[in-house]
Amino acid sequence: MPAWSVVLEPSTMNDSVEIYAELLSAIVRLNSFSSIVYLDPEYGKERCHLENGLSVIGKGIPLLWWRSIDELKLSSFINGQLLVVACLPGVYRLDLLNTISSTLRYMRQTKLLIELITNEDVPLVKRVLQFCLQNQMLNAALISGSFVHTHTLYIYDAYPSFLLKRQQFTQDPFNLYADKMLDLHGYRIRTMPDLSEPNTILYRDKLGNARLLGYVWNMLEEFARKHNASLQLIDVVREDKFLSHIQVLDLARDNLLDIAASVQPLTLRHLDRYHEYAYPAYMASWCTMLPKEPLLGLREIYTWMLPAVTLCFLAVLWALHELLLDRYHRHRRLLGIGWKLLAIMLACNVHGRLVTLFVAPPAKPPIHSFDALSKSHVRIFGMRSEHNLYDFDLRTRYAQAFYLSDKVAELLWLRNSLNTSYAYTVTHTKWQLYAEQQAYSSRPLFYYSKNFCFYQYVPFALVIPENSPHRATLHHFLLQLSQSGLYMHWVARSFYYMVQAGKLQIRDLGQARHVRSLVTEDLHNVLQGYVVGVLISLTLFACELIISRARYWLDI
């Protein structure tokens, strides 16, 4: 007989299976199941009563029979509401329980009903349900072979600790699979921050106690508060102990924590471990914050006030005037008025530019491409591990545009202090911290450039174990945070969290502009231009004299 088969027609019900059919009908009636799977790892040795009950209620719901000790990868072809019914012998078989656990991998929210082929054996029931708790199968219920007489079901409370419970089956509607995640009854959620500021910020209060701040920490605190739980650090947090991406994933893989206080990108590294993330908390682009271009120098300001294009335009007008002067000799007065209007416009333009120098001094042209960045003195300060994630052609072609380091603390210190010696890679979420920090400066020091984005719309998510029972409730909670605006509010307050932790200060980071009286040195460029103009005039005057004398002597 094949390992699986689909039942299309239900078998005829008899009195011996009526109670099991009623139990299954009550479970199905209160849940919207899309499929039912029957697991019988030891097919042929002993037969469970639930098998006949499934044949009775199988009409209208796809029913899959799996009669093999090998695991069935349900997650690869079923993603809807699922009821799994398992038939196990009357002894503790760890291998069969592991088969059920592997079958429900990535599907721990699945409802599980186990029948033990034995009479009432409470110690065995307790061991089986404790195994379910250890493997995060919270929606598990169990009956024994004497259920037809006792009508007793066994379930358990998972939080704050394991508690075996009996429940009598009646004809009245009852919810066998109550959501255990809504109220954790004071359970301490194990967590660990990665200390990636401003996501999680460690500081000491006035009493010297370690405290944590940051929008990621706020998310976990509110999640715990909403579900009647608290947070527990799995290790001592130290300021010099940063957790890398792979370290956080390994903590989740080893089930050393429930929810990591760390948001990591899903699509940049370790793509094969995507099951160890919660649903995305937000989307962010990974771009570059560039130093603001310096203001124009004194010599450049003079050329900016009267650009070469304007001078060329005036020269063209003068040439046209000279060519057409004889033809329109009778309109000399109108032409004179035109020159006066042009002079007024030129004076107003220069005056407007002069006023602009006091209000908003012009800066040098911004950098718009990696080619221009490579030719400039600005270098992007980044981590060597992150640099390996960039596009290969980008890394090889513009290698000189980057300054790489292995010291995370150095990067954080330079970036948080807004050191303009370098440009820095930053996500849009973290950029809001630096944007708020510069709001107190007379002139911003950095700007967020989308011309130097390495990745667009990257999903970031909290790290959790692959079979975490918190996945569904955490997803719902994150959606509520986004809809309420709390998430954006916490992100916007990142700068003030850093100030509260003593990491940053509210101060004007821009260079003060000093206004003083003109001195002789300020007129050097004007005097040089005047001297050059006089020399050109004298040269032209000398040329005219020479030509005139030559014509006179040569009698031309």
C-alpha cells in the first residue's frame, strides 16, 4: 500500500466510532481547516479509533493519510489551516515524536490531535505533551484508547511553565485549541540586544544600573507588556560586546532566545536561513550620507556674482550693437534706453547675488556619481564585511572610493560625531537619527544621497527561532505598530534616546559664520582684475596708435 492516499468517500459510521466522529466534528466545526492529515508511522501494527472517525467526517475536507515513519514535509505543499491527527503506540517512542516534529517544521501553529493506543497512562501523557512543549508544538491535545469510556482529553498550559490539564468532552461547543500566546502569564521572554545603535542603546542610569533604550527595545517591551510577559537577558550586556548578524542567527538556531532585540536584513546575507526571521518590521534603503559640499571660496564668489556666461552674453550684444549701429542710426535714443535697462538688470542681478551671499552662501556642485566621487577627496568609510555584499563590478571599478575597516567602534564614533572627513553607508531608518541631530545646526553637515544606494527597499525583521510560537502574534503586533504610527514615532525619537543615554549631545555642529568688515586682502582679486583690464585697455590703445601711425607713415 502506498505511503499516502486521499480518501474521497467516507466510510459508514457505526456506534463504536461515533464518539470519535463527534470529537473530530466539534474540532472541525470551530476551525476553518483546509486539510486534514492522518499520521500513522507504524501502519499495520495497531489501529487507532480516530482513523474510523476521520473516514466518517472526511467528506468535504481533503484528507491525507501518511503511513510511514519517514517525515512528511508539509510546509512544501500545504500553507493553509491544517489539522494533524497522529496515531502513536502506548509507549514513549522518541523517534516517532521526532517524526511528527519534523513533519510540522515551520508549521508549529498547526492543530495536533494525538491518540495513544493505551489506557489511561498519565505519566506517559505528560511526557508526550512535554515533548510537544519543548518542540514548540503548543496546539497539541491528546486522548487515550479509553476515550470512548472516559471522554477525557489532555491538554497543557505552556506559560509560564508546563501544566497538564484534563478536559471533558461534551456535546456543547468547546474550544480545544485556545490561543496560548495571547496571555503568557508572566513568562520571561528571553532576548539579547546586538547593541546596534540607535536600534538598541546601552547606558548606565544615575545608580549605575545598565539600561536599554531604542526603538527595537521599545518594540519588545511593548510586545511583552501586551501579552502579560517580561523580558529576560540571556547574558550580561557590555558596551564593547556587539553581536554580528551571524551570531544573532546562531543564538536563534540554538533556541537560546525567544526573540532577539535585533533587526537584520533578510535579503543580503545568509539567505538559506530565512526561516529564522519574523515577518518584516519595515523596509529601508541602504544608501550613503555624504558631507555637504564646502562653500565657495573668495575667488569663486567673484566669478559666481558675474558668471562668464553673462559676460559672453554682454559681448554678443555689444557686437550686434556695433554691427547694426549705422543701419539704425535714427533709433540711437531707443538703443541707448535699451543699454540703460540692460545695465539696471545687470546691477539688480549682482545685487541679488550679493544679498544671497549673506542669506544662503552658495556651495560647490554636489557629487552625483561614483566617477565624480572617485575623483574627489571624499571616501566612503565602511566595514569590510559589508563591502563584500556590494555588487562585484561596483567594488572593482570604484575600489578607490572606499575606505574599509574592521573596527565597528571606529565607524560608530566617526559617524555619530558627524566627522566630515568621510562619507558613511547608512540605512534610511538610521539616517533619521542624523537628520534630527543636524536640525540643531546652523548648516547641515551631511545629506542623504540616493545616487549612492547599494540596495533599495530591503526588508528588515526581528530574529527568532525557526519554529518560534511567537511568530503569528509578533506579526500581528508589528502590523498594529505600523498602523498606529508608534513605530515611526519611536524611530523619530532615536536621536533623543541617544541624548538620554549620553551618546550624543544637542549642540550646533556647524561652523559659525563670522561677519567682519572688508580689509585690503579681500579686494586683491578685484584689484588684480582691474589691473588686468587696464593692461588690456592700454594694449589695445597702443595697437590703435601703432596702426594709425603706420598708416600715416605709409600714406595709406
